[in-house]
Amino acid sequence: MLLSELGFFQKFFGYLTDENGNVSTYQSGGGDGAFSDWRHFVWIILVILLSVGLYRLFRKYPKAGKITVTVLLASLFSVRFVNQIIRAIIGAEVPAWKAFPFHLCTIMTFLLPIVYFFKLNKLKNIVYVLSMMGGIITIIVGDYFEDSFMTFSTLEGMSAHSILFIVPLIEIALGNFKLEYKNIWQIFVGMLVLLGWAALANEVFFRGYSNNYMYLKSNGLPGNIGGDYYFLIYVVIFIVMINIIFGIPTVYRYYRKKAH
């Protein structure tokens, strides 16, 4: 069947097999890419508006906030879990257990709900902050706009990364989580563990495959920024982002306390 003959649901939900046996979602082309496609700007603005709006709303209505977080994280986990199983079964992941999470954001889509529902409070700081970081980076990079037709996989990815950023903010609004510089060391430890996990996948579990988990083996930055020294750019981005995430609420609390 020609791609032009595919129906909407086949394009939206389906996976296609090319002449080499590779299985992937429908790719239409025709998108303008990050920071050129109007949809990228809409996504950024929408996430900002939702973040500010929901934060303020749920400070006033904490019960509604708790219900919202529960629904969002239950949906995030179940949809991603089913999606990864399907990808393993149909051969979109080769070998099948590549469907297991090894990238930062994929890991967080599972860890964030687990930490929340099982009340693993000692892991909150690490998981919440790395979830926010992964969400922010993906929203900025905007990998979803190379195609004019947006598949279920694309929309699921966009919603998942939005949830990774928004849910910790709601938890802050509810008073269940607080960003404090004294805990920043935990994020460095958590990131080192994830880097080790990704390195194991790249060099041991899937050695011989074209893997680039956590973008450790080759440059994952737009335009090959940094060249062969891309990892140093990763470090700079990490340090800048972690200081923004911890710095904004710290400065806000300082001036709020000073004003009173």
C-alpha cells in the first residue's frame, strides 16, 4: 500500500515496515522543524501558561491539584508502559528489550509516577528535578516538528514531556516538594547513576547496535554544537539548568521573606 493511500487511523496509530524491515511510525515530512514551525512556539507558550496557571490555581484548591497529579501520572505511566510493550512486540525495538528505559526522559516517565504513588520521598528531589530538566530540554529542542502530520507517538511524547515539567511544579504548589540548594548534591549523584546506566546500555547490553543513550556516544546537540567536545557543553547546560531550577524559587523565597 502506498503511503498516500493510508487512512487517518493507520497514519495516526500505526507502525510501518520499510524495505529493510525497519518498523517505525508514519513520517510525512513537511514540518519546518524546531523554532521554525509555529507548533513549536505554541507548545512552548502553552506549557508556560499551564505551568503558571495550574501553580496558582492549585495553591488555592489543593484537593483538585492532588486529583490532577494522580490522573496525570497514572495516565503517563500506563500509556507509556503499554506503548513500550507494543513497540517491543511489533519489532519497533530491536532487540525487544530496548523498550526498557535508558534515556533520561523515558526513565523519568516511569520513575516519576513510581516515586509519587509509592511515596518514595527520599527520591523525590532527584526524580522531580531530573524530570523537570528533561522536560525543559525537550521542549526547547523541539524534536517533534519535522513532520506536518502529527502521529499518536508524537503527541504522546509531547504530552509526556509536558507532564514531566508541570507535575513537579504542582507538587511545589501543594507543599509536597521544595527546591532547596542544600539538596542540590543529590541531583549530581542521580545524574551520575543515570549516565552509568546509559553507558552500560551503549557499551554492554546493546554493544554492536547503533545506540546513543543519553547522547553519550555522539553529539546530540542541534547543529553539532561543541563538536568533539560536546560532553563539556552537556556539563555546562546541566550546571546552568540546575541553577535555574533551584535558583528561581530560592530568590523568590528570599525576596518574599524580605518583603514581610
